[in-house]
Amino acid sequence: MARESSFFDLRPSGDEAGALTRLADAAAVVLPYLVALYAYDPFFRPLDAVAVLLGIVLFSFFANALNLYRGFRGVPLLVEIGRVWGAWALTGAVLLILSFAAKQTGSFSRVVVTAWLVGAPTLISAVRGCARLVLASMRARGRNQRYVAIVGVTEIGIHLARRIQETPQLGMRLVGFYDDRTPERLPDVPADAGRLVGTFDEAVQQAKRGEIECVYVALPMRAEARVTELLQGLADTTASVYYVPDFYVFDLLHGRWTLLADVPLISIFETPFYGVDGVVKRIEDIVLGVLAVLVASPVMLATAIAIKLTSKGPVFFKQRRYGLNGEVIEVLKFRSMRTQDDGAVVKQATKNDDRITPVGKFIRRTSVDELPQLFHVVTGSMSLVGPRPHAVAHNEEYRTRIKRYMLRHKVKPGLTGWAQVNGWRGETDTLEKMEKRIEHDLEYIRRWGLLFDLWIIFLTIFGRKVRQNAY
């Protein structure tokens, strides 16, 4: 018997939901500014309109890059709120730079601006939290639910079922598993995943009766004939059908669907910085890189003077390293040693290395020697966060000894990175140490997100592990 529909079962399409969320976010950006302005200085100027409009546009751009408009099914609330504040932090940074460039910082009230910068993300977070509470309440009463089925008792199918059961905010009610194999050929279905309720034909019949709204086909790719037959049956229903490919065997590096002309493809090894994500990453590097240069300039000047006064040789040291796509770049550092190795053999610094100058020991320990690379970040050959660049000699050595080593060059090298803040920096006197570094570099590429970058920057400044093995 078909499930009865009601007003609360109506679900907006992805585009409609995204538009409503954008509208709510825009209102939440405008309202705190207007309240603060009229409470402190009730006079709205054209300049205020420009500031608010830029705030809406910039937040919408960064929020889109952080996937805040793709629906929150399966995304924890704290993660979503973190993304809201991350997008607003970038919005505020860009607005600050624009106001400096336009020489308009004195035209705005500090009280109003401070109230806006705090109030907008607070209100956006509150609105989104309330929306989740409303939906959670509706779903607890059995409303706004989607009845789903998983076809295929497989490892990936069981994993998907567990995720559905563990995440009630998805608004999905799992009917169960469907499989044609005899019980003795089937793996056991764990109690926390669901239960076997029928065959392929029964899944099709229930979908025709409207008892199943969404079908997840979790059969292996080698079962092409069975999948084709099943899809032909489901094509005579109105159920939404998804294929759950088991690509874990390929160990994907930022795998995603894409198109070549009109041919759908799946990336196996790819950079995360295509399209909007690439623009966001570049804006992040420019905004935070320029601010870092301004803050670090006195330190860099003092370091240059100290090096010049305490040891013979140039202030800066250039070394050839691999950059994006394995292209050789020259990386600038403050000279910390009496030698300047950049040949076929480059000896790494070791503990109590007599090549290190007295000033060099301090600047290496505090990573001040890396600060000139901020100019590479601003000009575009490096990024603020990414895999640390290795000397060309080390690259040629380890690419033959560590699988997937060169995949770290699918992104720009970074001034700091996930490996460094986890303690995997400095001398790699064993193969295991370098393998751990590469493991973290590839994990960074898989997990990349704006909030993840900001977290790594925070750990670089305040973390404890980042200074391990620094000598």
C-alpha cells in the first residue's frame, strides 16, 4: 500500500532549498548591520549600502566554496557552524583590505563594524540551527522522511546503511536490504545496519507501489548484467535511484564526478583546486599572505640584519625544489647554514649540525627562516598551506622508493602543511619518516577545505608538534 502524502512530506528541490538558504543568509548579514547602525548612529548612507552588499556577495561566494548551500544532510551542526564562521572570517578580511585600499576605514564606526562582524555569523548560525531543530522535530514525528532501500548486501552497502542509521538528521528511513542470493551465500547483516527484507523483484514492486522513494544500488561493478536488469525494472517506477560504486579499491585522491564534453568521468587522482575551489584557495593565499607579510616584515628585517652581522655569506639562500605538477621552482629562505647545498646530493640538517650558524639555530627552531616564502605565496608559486617542497635531489630519490610520492605535487607546495603540524618535519633519516610525511600530505589533498587550511594555520602558530625535530 502506498504511503500517504501530506503537506509536510513536500521537499523543495536542491535549487529551491539553496535559494531559500541564500536568502536567509543574506537577511542575517543585513539585519545585524542595520540594528547596530540605527542603535548607534541612525543615519544610513550609500557607503553603508555598499558595505552590506559586498558583505552579502562575498559571504555567498565563500559559503558556496565551503559547500554551505549543498544541503546539510549528513553534515554535523558544529561542522556547518564552523564553515559559517570560516566563510565570514574571509569575508571580513577581504572587506578590511578593500576598506584600506579605498582609504575608507575612518568612514565607518568601530562599534557598528564590530557588532556586525560578530552579529552576522552568530545570527546565520542561529538561523541554521533553528532550521535543523524544526526539521528534526518533524522527522521525529515521522514527517519529512524518505523511505529508502539498499539493493545488495555488500561491504559498501552495509557501510551506507550504518551511516543512514547513525545520522537521523538525514531524514531517511531504511526499509532494509534486498538481494537475490540464497541465505548461505549472503554475508550476515549486522543488527545496527538493518535487515534483509526481500529480493530484487520485491524492491521493484515496492517502488512501483510508492513504498520506496529512493533506491541505493550497492552491487559490485562486475555484476553489470544484474545491475542493468535491476535498473530496467526501476525505470518503470518514480523512485530516485543511485548507484553506490565501491571505489575504495583505487584509494582515490580527491575523486569526483566530472564531464569531458558530454561524457561522464570519475577522477582517480586529481587536484582539489579546480573551478571555484581554486579561486577560493588563491584568494586565501593573497589575503592571508599579504597580512602575514605586513605582520612579519619587522621580524624579517631584524633577521636579515642579524644574519649579515654574525656570519659571512648572503642573507638569503635559494634552493631548487619541485612545485605544482612537478615543475622546478626556486624557493627563498633566510640562510641558516655556512654551506648552500643545491646539487645532486643535498645533506639534510641533523641534530647539533656544525654547519648551522648561531642565528641559524634560532631561526630554524622558530621557522623564521621560512618567512621569505611568504613572497612566493603572494606571487603564486607556493601556497600558504600545502605539502612542504623538497629539494630536487630528495624528490628524485624518494619518488622511486615510496608509492604515490609524486601525487603530492597535484597541489602547490605550502609554507606549512598537515605533516608539519603533526610532527613530521625535519630530518628523514629513515624511510618510515618520509612515508609518514607523504601519508599526511596526501591526506591533506583528500580532505582539503578552507576550514581545514585555517585549522592548520592555527596549529602552525600555537601547536606543540610543529616544532618537533626542528634543528
